[in-house]
Amino acid sequence: MSALIYLQGYPEILIRQAQTLIDQQRLGEVLQQRYPENHNITSDSALYSYVLALKNRYLRHTPVLNKVTYDNKIKVMKHALGLHTAISRVQGGKLKAKTEIRVAAIFRQAPNAFLRMIVVHELAHSKEKDHNKAFYQLCCHMEPHYHQLEFDTRLWLTDQALHGNAA
């Protein structure tokens, strides 16, 4: 079960259930039935619009997003599924802040619900920096099924890795 790196930290019973689906070669089929809709947000500009709509709906009073992009350099095995960065620079006599969200490029071909979960997670970081109770409450406010989607995204990444598609 050491091949299930995306599921580390989850209860043993869930890992065993996932392993059973993998052994039966049914994991991809189960996920496809549960999440049949892939999104059509493939460009960075479409992703920016998608993220901005969610931000404007739930987090109007957070800093402006300067950049939202798919990032080929994010390796989901080593880094994260997405990144939220805030960079401050001195320009002249003023302090300028830039906020960016980067989503791993593998999510260009992901089910819509998984992209939404990643975006909600990264947007929540604009208000709560740490993964604490308030952070997860905010994620659940924006996406009521956040925890299930996070687990299913990790199952999807496991299936992608088994088929040689994970980054």
C-alpha cells in the first residue's frame, strides 16, 4: 500500500477500500461514474475568470488577484496541487503586493469538481494562511462537500499515477 502516496494520513480503512478498487481495476470507473463532467477551462484566461467569479462571490474583501495560471512546474508528488503566493516589493516609495494562484497543469483535464476544490483551497489561503479550523470552515463555506472532494481528488491522482498520467 506504499504506492498510495496521495492517501497518506487517511484512516487505514479508507486506504484498504481504495486498494480493493485498485486491485479490482475499478478505481477509474468508480470515479468516472461519480464525476462524469470534465471542465472546459483549459486556458489561463478562462481559469482566471473562473477563479475571479468564485472570489467575487465568497471573498470580495480579499486582495486583488494579479495572476491565475496553470503551472507545468508544480509536481503534485513533491509540492502541492496548487500554490497561493503573495509577493511584496518596494517600487519607488510604495510597497506593492502581488497575489498569484497557480494550479497544477494536470487539472486541465480533471473533473470540474476537482478543479473547484483546488481553487477553493487556494482562495481560502487569501484569508487564512494556515491549514487550521478557520481555514477548513472557509473551504466548506465555499464548497460544502470540500472534504469529500479533497479525498476523491487524491483518489483520482492515484488513478492517474497508476496509468502514468500524474505529474
